[in-house]
Amino acid sequence: MQRLEFKKDAIFLPYLAGYFDARGSFIVDKYNNIIMNFYGDEKFLEELNSLFGVGTVTLMPSASWKIMNNDISVILDQLISYIIIKKDQALQVNNTIKDKEFCFVIKEPPEDINFFDYVKEEWFYLYLVGYFDGSSRWNLKKYKKSNEYYLQISLISKYEELVVLLSEVFNSGYIIPYNDKFKFIVMFQDSLRLIDELEPLLINKRSELEMALKFKKLLYLGKYEEIEKLMDEFKSEKQNLSNNTTRIINVCEKLFRKVQSKIKYLEISKSKFCQEAIYYSYDNLDLFKSTEDLCEGKKKEFQIAVNINNHVEEKINALSNFDESKSSAIRRAITFYLNDLDSENDDNKLNKDIDPFDLLDQLKKQ
């Protein structure tokens, strides 16, 4: 298979469109600037910046390639025919820039997309690879009951058809419900075969890929002590990449008590609940913007700690474009999420990550 290169051609551009649908965003900030963001590995973003010659790469608080206003058309004129999830947004942004009318509200991506309409397109496979390279998560694991080592690669999306096509096109893995989304999981021989197939095409996940290939070699040689060392190295590398930090949010007593009550019901931590609130608010940006901070004008004498990684930070950055501070944006996100949970008659518990072996054991008992 031909190795993917940073070129403005019919191979790389569909990949980049899939990547943007997974790890990109459009934002209109409080100054009415339109911003197109790509998030990911620093080297990957630097290469994109060099290829297109517009925008800037920033590293704080997380690595991103930011393109503003008129420069966005330089990207969209070449990507727009391949973008699927954010197609309506891309058309709206591109037309607005060319009409020089920057004061507007960006549409939300549609809830339902018929991805099967694109199966016959020659470029669709590369789009899927780009989406996978943008949003997949990699882990080296050991199943304690049998002492088996395995590579697990997973991906979460709200689009069921998309994860079904990933499973079918890659001929790998299985799909489970995950909160209000769907989780695609590949492991064991499937994951080892998949990394061989995709090796020439993965760019953003290059460091994870190199670790996985090393794991495969050690596994076949039976060098289990070295695998244990590699697992520790892999965890350390992931921590460095995710740049986990803890942010302390000051909240009023009313919001604190409401969060306490809800996490007890849902059986999750405050940090996990706040992360869910941030993701939920990002996915419903227009409704979030009209939500008032429950703590507005009240004393903020209570604290909530939120674990922040690059993915969460990306969402906070987007939300804080409409707020005075990141803390205020997070409080509003929590308020918004609580309001929506309370408005539902059926509060479903947030799904915990499911061990695939336990899932298989459950299925055998049925």
C-alpha cells in the first residue's frame, strides 16, 4: 500500500477531511472571528501548517493548528468535497467568509448521517482512516484471569453507521453501546493485523503505532518481561501525550449539592461527571450558549476538582470563547448538563468502560 504523504492530492485530502471530522472544530469567538481548529500531535500539526502555509500552531494549553477568517478558505476549498460530518458547517463558514459577513451562528452537525451513501466513493476508505487516526485510543492490556497480553484499540462516536462501517471496512472488532454513543473495539489478533494494514497510512498516532509494532514482535517472541516494561513505557508515554492536569473549580453551594446528588445516583466521580458535562455542552453548543451559570452572583465557597487532558481541554477552549473565563464556562457546562438530565424522566446511568472478557462471559451465560 502506498505510504501517506503530506501532499494536496486525492490521497491525503480525504484522509485529512476524516481527521478534521474527528478532531477538528469551527468556532465563532466573542469578537466574531471565525476559527478553524485541528488538534493532535505537535509534529503532525506543524506539517499541516507547512503544507498549507496559513494559520499558527499553538502548544498551550493543548497542541492545535488554528486558522482564522479568510485563511480558512485556503483549507476548505480543497477539503470541503470530502468532509462529511461537518459538511454543512464547512459550507456555511466558506460562504460566510466569501460574503464577508462574519457575524453568524455556526450550525450543529446533523444527528443522522447516511454514511452508506459514501461507500462507493474511492476516497471513502481514506476518510475512514483519517477519522480513525484522529479519534482512536490505544492500550496495551493484560487479562489477569489468563495472564494474556493484548493490544486494544477503541473509538467512540455518536454515529452508529460510521462505527459499523469501520468494523466492516477494516474487517475487525465489535461494537457496543457507550452512554449515548457507540464504541468500536478491536483487540487480540484483529488489532495486530489491523496495525499492519494501516501502518503506511497512520500519521497522528505514529508513536502509539510504533509501540504497538514493538509489542507485536515481543509477543511473538514470548518475551513477557520486556512486554511488562513496554506496558509501563506505553502508560508513561500516554500520560505525557495527554498532559493530564487537575483544575479546581470554585462553585456555589447550590451547584455543589446538585452535583453531589447526581453523582451519587449515577455512581461516578465528580471529575467524570464534569468531563461528561463538558463533552455534552460542546456537542450542543447553541443550547449551551443560552444557559445561565447557576452560581452567577452567588458566593463560590465550594470546590470541584476536574481531571483535564488534551481532549477535555479542547472542548473547554471552545466553550470559553463564549464566557469570561474557563471556570465560568465549566460551571455553565455543569449547569446545562444537570438541567438536561433533570428534564429527562429516565436518567440512564453513564456506562462504564466494559472489559471485553467480562462481556464475553456474560454472553456465554445467556
